[in-house]
Amino acid sequence: MKKIILSFVATVLLLITMLGFILHRTVNEDISRRWIGVTEIPGILKIGTVPNIPEWEIKKIMAYDDHFTAPTCTVYFANGIELLLSTGSVGFEGMDENQTLIGNRKYTVFGNKNDKVYQYPEKGVWYSLKTARGAKEEIIEAYLQARNVEPDSK
């Protein structure tokens, strides 16, 4: 009987702890997000140097670190293009995934009827350039063509 009571108490404590964790993450989601400067990106992603980002005008940069998944930084450019930086490949739900060759590099391209994302790794950082379908796709493709960088060995 003592074992049953201890098991019940342990289960209740575990459920209370899990509920507290879920509520903390739900209520405090904004704590995991904050505006940063370009020079703070290496610290957030835990990399050595500032990533090679396009020289477009930066509107703002959002860091996200929930201390559970890999941290990310999203660079919002004034031209409406977004750059998601992470230390691992990112999937995009609701988008088809394909491969395309631009210049001498193969890129993973995610897309649906509204948006398109070009993803590639470089020096341990994954770059995901996202835009609405249309003329901005050409801006990204021109940028990627001009980079003319050797592919990562990943």
C-alpha cells in the first residue's frame, strides 16, 4: 500500500511540474524573444563571428532562444525580405521542398502559393531567406548568384 501511495504522490508531483513548465513557456514566450544588434548574433547562436548577411538595409533583428531548441536570429530587411539564421536546418510547414541550382551551389527551396524560402548552410550556420512570391524572389536569386561561394561539405 505504501508503494501505491508513493507512486501516486510521485505521479502528481510530476504532472504539477509538467503543467508548471508548460504554463511558464506559454505565459513567458516573449521572454524568449528580444530585439538585438548585428554584433550580438554570434553570442545568441554561439558561433565565432558575425554571419555573412546581405548588405541590404536592416530594419530590425529578433533573437529567439527558449533554452530548449536551437536559438535563432531573424533579420528583417527594409526591402521586406527576412533572413532566419540558425545552427541547424529549419523546416517550413505547409511548404513544398525542392532543390535548385543557382550559380555553383545547390539550395533547398521551400514554397507555397504565397511565400518562398531559399535555405543553405555556410560555416556552421543555416541561412533561410524568406520572401513573398514575386519580384523579391529575383532579388534573392540575384544575391545568391552574386555570392558564388563554394558549397559547404555538409
